[in-house]
Amino acid sequence: MADISDLPMLHDIDADYSPKYVKLARVLRHKIEADQYQRGDILPAADLAHEYNVSIRVTYAALAMLAANRYVSRPGTFTSYSVIWQAST
């Protein structure tokens, strides 16, 4: 998997200047909506940080953003996030 890049190339008209956590949240949201992660799947932050070559803090911020938008849930402080989003039929 490609890294979540820090900075876009100079003069790139399609550059995305969003913070890393927003970029990661978009990638994860897309995977959830595409059923690559399904309802009930656990999303371990450490594994995601390693997979996308970002810090654990970036990963937690991305997961918190997804939780605020009801894609994932974290029932307790010492538990992993899990997917709660389900496509409407």
C-alpha cells in the first residue's frame, strides 16, 4: 500500500493539502463503503499505522474522525475501533 504522503509536488493542480489524518480517514472510509472492511470488523490502530506508514497518533485521529461520522465505534478506552457502518439498501 502506498504511504500517505506529507506534501504534494510543487505546481500540482490536483494537490491535496489535507492533513495526513484526513487523508487516512478518506482511504479507510472508502474501504468501508466498498465493503473491504465490513460491519463488525476490528480496525487495530497499530496495524493501520504500519500499513499506511503513518504514526499511531495520525491513525487515532483518523479513526476518531470516522467515529464522529458513524463509520466506526470504540466501546471503551482500551478497545479497538470496529466498523459499524452499513450501506443502506
